Amino acid sequence: MHQDAAAGAARPGGQAGHDGPAHGAEADEADAVGHGVISHPWTSPCCHGGPALAIIRGAAGGDRPAQGREPRMPAGEARRTGRRGILAVGLAGLSAPALAQGAGGFPSRPIRMLVGFAPGGATDIIARTMQQSLSEQLGQPVLVENRAGASGMIATQEMIRAAPDGHTLGWLVSAHAGIAAIQGRAMPYDAVRDITPITMVAQLPAVVAVPAASPARSLPGLIALARETHGGLSYSTSGPGGWQQFGVVEFGRRLGLGLVHVPYRGGGPSVQALLAGEVGFSFATPPSVHALLQAGSLRGLAVTGPDRSPEWPDLPTVAEAVPLPGFQAMDWYALAGPPGLPAERVERLAAAVHAVLAQPEIAARLRVLGTLVAPSSPAALGRFIGAEVARYAELAQATGIRLE
């Protein structure tokens, strides 16, 4: 059994917590942008540093978004860039009237947003940052409900079983694709067909973080510590099968390191373990460690995105700090509904989320947390998730990642 997977199975998280084809040529539909989105200093709304959304200040009533089709790219380039082409298109087919009361008086009661991870992790923080503004856009209370467990699968299953009326939504994260890639047909649901995509919301790089007392004061120092640690240096994640585990396994594989996976029930518990010195390091989400880095309780060594973070400009990227050209590890956060959700309600919900993300104060709050705002059309999100499952399946096969 792969060392990472064997250790992860025996540690206190079990299977709980979180927190493809080429597709450029598929996007022939006219994905004209309908609402403004504040652009983020990171280079791209996608994980591989591709073209940013062609919108700068639409929310403020200034620049209008560029219109047109999603750029084509050669099939080989589309495969190499993975996510890059899929979400460069923003808000397809979502018109301003979608923010008006929908047909049949939708929504007619409070909307539940299910978060599959414990409070305090990135998914929970992003959901609660948007909660009040989304309630105002929809004219009904939006309730954030935590259903931690099984790397988000408990919440996703509850969402899938809900009535397809738009009053129960679920947050999907990269583990949605990672678990599906590992388990395949053993999954209790199909990660692509059994959901209704609504919109991508955000993407995040990680901060490679260590406890303040760690002797590692740089990424090369952390690598040296890992080589010296008998039995392998431990790292925490918000659960098995997610981007953190895939990212660290790839990091260790390319550097020849023995690393021990310790999964927890969400990003909050994972960070608490790091803070307590129970593990040696973590690929931690910026929202979950921002205040701790500011306070000096944790130390950041690098970021896993394509560029340096504007919040921590002194932290190098992993690819800058060590000889790992092109290395990136990014998480993503999206909203989905049960299968069979009517298209007009999907449009209503997506337009409301896009309007929230276009608000300067919301964009600023997310940006301070290191979040890259990345809204998409429902169709683009669907293509993206399918490509992610394929990408993770290839990586799982190459590295031996297992959930057992």
C-alpha cells in the first residue's frame, strides 16, 4: 500500500472531511458575460494560470465585460492546461432579469446550503461570507448547514436526495472529483451525472504552513526536515481524496520524500492539529490560516498557486522555492443542486451568486482571504468537473493514492 494512503487510513480522520477530455473546443456556445465581476490579482480563475476573466470593473458600472466565445485551443494544449480553458468563460446566458423574482415565485422559502465540512474551514468561511448578500439577492434567508463527514460525501448525498426545486443546494469542492476518481463505480452516486451544476464560486492556492516552533524556516528547510524525520514527516489535510492530499503526494513524489498523511474532518480541525504541533506541515487554505499567519502562530513557507499571493508577497511559489517547474496545487469551490433542477431556477441561482461576487465588498473580503473569485456558467462548471475527475484518476493511478 502507498505509504501516504496507509498512514491516512489509520489516523484520526478516516474517510471524513475536506476543507477528461480537452474542453476548449467543446465551448462553441456563445458564453457572453452578463454581469460584472471584480478581477483578482492572481492571473487566472483556474488552477493552471490561464487567461483571466475578461471583466475588470463591471460591478462598479465602469468597464463592460468582453463578449464573445470561449477561446479555442489546440487539443494538446487543452489537455496540458486542464482547468485553464474551462472557466475562462464567465457567466454564460445569465441576463439581468434573472435577478427578478423567478417563475412560480421561486424561491418561496429559505434556501439551505449544505457544507460538507466542519465550521472554520475554507468552504464554511466562503459560504458564510456570501450568506447575507445572497439572502438579499434571492429575497429569502439562506441557511448554511454543516454536514461534516466522508470528504463532503454526506452533504452531497443529502443534496442529491433533496427535491429538485432549488431550495437545497450543496457546496462542491475538489474532493468531489478526487473521491470519484479513486472510488470509481464504488461511489454511491455519479459525481457528474447526479448533480445539477450551478456555478463555480472561487478557487484557492494553498499556503505551505508549519507550526511557529518548527525548525523549518523555508521550503528547502522543510524538505531537509522531511528527509531527516524517521518514518516520514506528517502532514494534515481536511480529509482523504482531496486536492491537499493529491498535491502533497505529488510534491513528495517529485522530490523523493516519505510523507505521512493525517486526515481530519475538515479544514478547521486540520489547522488546529497543525497549530498544536500534531503534524509537521500542511497545504492549508488561506482563509483557514490567514489570522494565524498574521498573529505569528503559524509560519508560511510558500504558496502553491501559479503566482505569489498579493496578501503575502514575500512568500515564494513552490516552483520558485525549489526545483519543481510548473508545480501547482489548487482547491475549488462550486455550488450545485440535485439532479433535475429546472433550468430557469439554475439561471436564477447562478445570477444571484454572480451578483454577490460582483459586489466590491464581498470580492474584497474574499481577496483578503487569498481567494480567487472564479464564477462560471453552469455548462462550464459541468465540463470542468468531468475533466477534474479524469485528471485526478490519472494522478491516483500514477501515485497509488487510496482511500483505505
